Amino acid sequence: KNRFTLNMSSRQTGKTITAAITLLHYAIFNTNKGIMIVANKSDTVIEILDKIKNIYKLLPFFMKPGIINWNQKAMVFENGCRIKSQARSKEPAIGFTIDFLYMDEFAHIPRNIINHYYKAAIPTVSSIKGSKIVITSTPHGANLFKDLVVGAMLPEGHPDKNMYKLIKVLWYQVP
């Protein structure tokens, strides 16, 4: 299993629902973990949290941890896991330990914002034992996402190879 994943997908591949399932699974089957969702717009982070909530509602009662807080931008479970969301921001959440960082539509966050956020958040998150980073996006020109994808495609041992495992889903691969 790779702790750090890049998912480059075309539209309508189900990456948001897959991410919502993954994030909820992580929150249910762990204790005292912090999950941060970052996206290009506040509507996007609200949509992801809404999907997580809808999936939670469909779970059988014996799988549902109790809820302490449930609002438009955050969820806190009785097991101590917290899901917070943040629309594009230069600063990562201060005072919040991020064990699982999910960044959606990464290529669509303006360069002047995402470069600063990435440089501040990634070393902190990746230094936590067992932490996870998942970055998803549709491509959007030359930017940090493209640089990360290119670095992930390099062979092991290459000096510019980065820590990410790349998953690509191209438009013609989805019926």
C-alpha cells in the first residue's frame, strides 16, 4: 500500500464518491485521527462532506460511530476522528493534526495559493507515521499537479522521482 497517491482522472470517473467512501472508512475504522479535505472551491468541499454524510446515513447502525459534531464544513465522531474541510487557502489548518490529507481538483487551485499550502502542509503530514495523502484532479495545464504527475511517472531510483503512486483514469477508459 502506498501512503501517498495521485489520481489524475477525467470527469465522470467517480473520483469524488470514491474519495468520500475512503475518507469515511478511515474515520470509522480508526481512532483519534484528523482528516482534512482541501479543494478549489468551498462548494466542492461542501459537496464532498455531503457525500460522506449521505454514505454514513446508509450504513447499518452497528457500523456507525456516534456523532459529536455535524455541520456544513466538519464532522466529529465519538471515536475521536475528525473530518474538517477547507477551501483553497495559503495556510494549512493550524493546531489540527492531519493524519489523512485529501486535496481535490488540485490542478484548479491557483498556483499562488497551492504552492504555499503544499510547501507548508506536505512535510508536516508526511512526517506523521502512517499518514496518508491523496491528491485528485482533472488536468489543467502546466502547474504543480502536472509537476507531481510527471515526478510520479519516473522510474524508481530516478533522482526526480517523488513519493507518489500515480493512478490515471483517462476519458476513454470509462464507458
